[in-house]
Amino acid sequence: MKLLIFGVGGMGKFFKDFFKVRGYYVRGYDIVESRRDVELEDISKFDVIFVCVPMENIKSALEDIKKFANPRTLIVDISTIKSDILPLFDESGFDYMSIHPMFGPKSDIGLSNIIVVHRSGREEENFILEEFKKAGAIIGYLSRDEHDKIMAEIQGLSHFMLLALADYLREKVKDYLNYASPIFCVLYKLASRIISQNWKMYLKIQKNAQTARDNFLNYLIEFNERLKRDDEFEKIFRDLRSFYVDKGESTIILDSYKATLDVKSLDLLRGYIRALDSLILRLIERRVESGRSIAKIKKDKEEPIEITDIEEIKIRDLIEKTNLNPVLIHKVFKNIITLTKEEEYKILNLGKKIAILGPMGSFSEEMALKLIGSRLPLIYCKTINEIIKSVEKGKTEYGLLPIENSINGTVLPVLDALLNSNVEVFGECELDVIHCLTAKREIPLKNIKIIYSHPQAIAQCINFISNYLPHVEIRYTTSTSDAIEMLDENSAAITSEYAARLYRLCILRKGIQDVKNNVTRFYLIRKKGGKRNGRITAMFFGVEDRVGALKDVLEVFYEKGINMRKLESRPAKTGLGDYIFFVELEKALNDDDLKDLRKVTTFYKIIGIFDRVDHLDLS
């Protein structure tokens, strides 16, 4: 989905940055050349166009879009008042979605309201709204008539009160700030915010609110009379307390205004920093408390505590909003996230974590769930090395690594990583691999145009593809679960049955792998130093570069009656033709065995003594 932001001013820049951070192809067009990525004649290439120009310029913007855009383009309107604007979109001939973001360009989308006023039913609208939801926005729905009526009071009256107070105190406000309470300062800041913006937009808001404003002024006259009577004053407070509840959170709002002050003297600057530090601490405490609540919800939904991709998007969002050192900002927020996660694990009494290859829906996750029975302690990693580093550094107690597949053989990158690591194997487990052809909808095989999956999954199902899908284009992905994200209405993916159920896909064919007895074996790893138990020894060794050197090692195993169930050679990376060997032996080697091995090897490294594991306790 390619997005164009038509008008890259305040809100336009917000939406451009928002989708860019999330990996979308997004460009901007603006009458200001320095903000422009594309020219008008290029906008036909885009699937979605956000119209982010001032309301008085929407008509001319739609005329330009109509000249150059693809007629199938989805248009997104973000205007504040709908009664005058939506007829322009109705007449444009485009499918469109109309939303009202109830926040400004410098605000965060988290917990901000976005009101949907019109939808055309296009699939792209679902993607857009889902991104807003994942970012923490609150999506509401109003008809165009309801929207303007409610906005007359929500926006119209609140802006009216601030403008009226600002105008009434215009000659005194500077002096009053020297003695002002936090409430007065907050009102001053809010009035200043409105006054600094486009007056034409606020004029439209006030015209929409004219009737509401007249009704409110009549009410104020009556209300003023009520305030003159003590009993009425008390009754007003008593009655309103059931509608307006303050549990102390307002203190954070009132103290936040201090962060906007401009102070000059050394003493005041010190006080300013002290106030900021106190505010930051209280906000971190609130964040941790929210994390505890999230942990309880995740426990009920059986979702993992940590999803690295989502956390990285959060941090990238923040880095986009500042010119401060991105490395240090990343470190600061990574530490805050770590603090929150620690509290989440505490509240759920989760003592240990396990790192696996993600994302959700992977075969590694399926294996981990069979071992543990819960997603909560799972840490999703992108690479084998990331899993090993996580265990070495103590971020997770355990790791799960795919070591061998019955069709494709040894996972060689895992062997190479284990050779130079500081971890040990303490168990192994097996997973039956059943590949399924899946899609977003029931679709005849002849209508499938593209098939997505990991190269290994494609290779394991190549006979099925050749016989039943010879016409399709094959596209490789980094994992079978990543293939799911690429799906559209005319494509399919090869995934596990588990992933298909998880992502609510249609299973078109089950068990499409060429060899039915398809099993993947996994290693369980931990930091070195644990108690070794088991009947299998896994080890690396090297031999001299001479005739019969490897034979001498194998004879030690033969003479001791030790069966080898696996033998691999790997480049030693010291020169062409130099190799080291990896072996799995059906015996826990003792001191005598090792003494004999020393005589015939240049080195050996035991990476684990283990047995099969069917359950892993992380309590």
C-alpha cells in the first residue's frame, strides 16, 4: 500500500512520519517545494491519498487530485468540520474515508480520539484504522450530522471560553502570571495554543457552534445567579461530583505546565530542572503501573509479555520527534521499557524467560508452546545469534534453537554460532512439521497468482507446487509467519496449521509437504555452568592435518562402544581445507573417555550433555 500525504504541514507531517516509521511506502506533496517528494503528475502511483491541507484549500486540492490520481485511489479526509467539506468528497467520484483526529501535530496518538465519520468499505481503510489502534488511538464513530453537532459543544464551547477569557484579560494577563495558580497557567497556555494557530479553522469551528454558544450564554446568566446562593453553590458541587471524578491525576496535568515555562536565572533554572525530574519520575511510575495492567490482560489472552518489534516501533516514533542524540534516546527508553517489563514479570510471578525465533506463528513458537504451555515468557528474536546473545547476557534464562530437519538436514548457522558461544545445550525436543497452503479467503488453486513462504518451506513442498500450482509466482520471505503479512486477496502462503489458526486464515490444503515424516529437532540452551545430565553428548573437535587423523578419533568411539548419531564437518575459518568436526554421541562422556580423546584431537569442546525434554518449567 503506497500512501501520499497531500499537504505536508502540521498534521500532514504527523501522518507522513507515522506511516514511515511503520515501514510503509509514504511520500509527500506540498505547494512548498522543500516539503515535496513527488510532483503532481506522479500521484497516480499511490493507493491512498491523505488530504491534509487547510479546509479552505480542500476544494482546489481535490481538483488537482482528480486531474492526476488513479480513479481507484482511496482519499482520506481529516477536516475538523464536516458539513461543508464532505459534499466536496461526495462529488469527487473517489472512494473516501473521513476521519477527525482529535489531537494536534505535536501530540502523541496514544489515547487520542480519532472519529470516523464516513467509510467507503475499502480494505485499505481497515489497514489504516488498525495501525491507529495498534498505536493506542481510540477509534470512535459518528455520522456527519452527529459529528458537527457534538463538535459544536466539545470544540466550539471550549474554544469559546478560552478565547473569551483571553480577550477579557488581555491587558492584565502578563502581570497576573507572576501570581498565578497552576490552573490559571494551564488555561493561559491552552488559550495561547489556540491563538497561535490558523484563525480561519477556528472561525469555521465557531460558526458551527453558533447555536450552542447562544444556548451556553443564556445558561451562564442563570448559572451566575445560582452561584450567588450558598446552598445552590454547595448543591452544584455535590451534584457535579458524580460526573467529574479526580483521583489525584490532575496534579500531573497542573504540574506539567511548568515544563512549558521559559526561565532565565540560575536559581529558577535549577528549580525548573527539579520540577521536570519530579514530573518525569511520576510519569515513569504511571507507565510502570500501566505495564502491570497490561501484564494481567496478556495473561488472560495468552500473549507474550515482550514483543520486540512493537517496542522498537515505539522508540523509532520517539526518535523521529526529537533532534537529541538518537543513540542515547534509544538507550533511555530501552531502560524504561526494561524497568516496566521487570514489574510485569514480577506481578505474574514469572521467574524465567526463553528466547525463540519469531515472529508469532513460527514453528519455534509452536515448539515452545508445547514445552511451556504459555506465550507469556517467550522473547521473540530475529536471528540465531540474537537468541544466543540473549542467553549469554542473562536477558533470558533459556533459548530454543532449531538444529536439524529430517528433510533439509542440519541447520548449519546454529552449529557455527554454538562453536563460539558461551552457552550449553541441556535438552532437545522434536516437532512434527505439517505444511498447509493458506489464504485470506477460500480461493480456487487456479486463481492463486503468488505464493509466499520461507525458502525451506517452499523446498519441502516443491512437488505440490509443481503439480498443483505450476502457474504461480514464488516469493521468498524470512519466515513462514512473515509470509502471512504479505497476503492479499489473490495470493497464498505456506504456513503451519498452527499459524493459520492463529491468524484466522483459510486452510486450502493440509499436509502439502513432499515427505510426510517431516520432523524438526530443537536444542534447548542455557548459560554454561549448569548441572549436566543425560545420555547424549554434543561436541566439537579438531584433528591434525594428516592421513588417518579422523579415523583415530572414530576408533576411540568404536573401541568404547559409543554410537555416533550425527557427524558434521565445518570450516575452521583458518585456511582453505581446514575443518573442525561436530559429533553427537549416545553416551555422557566420562573422564576416561575425554583422556583418550585428548590423545587424538587438537582440541575438543563439549557444548552439552542432555536428554529429550517434553516439558520446561519456567517458574
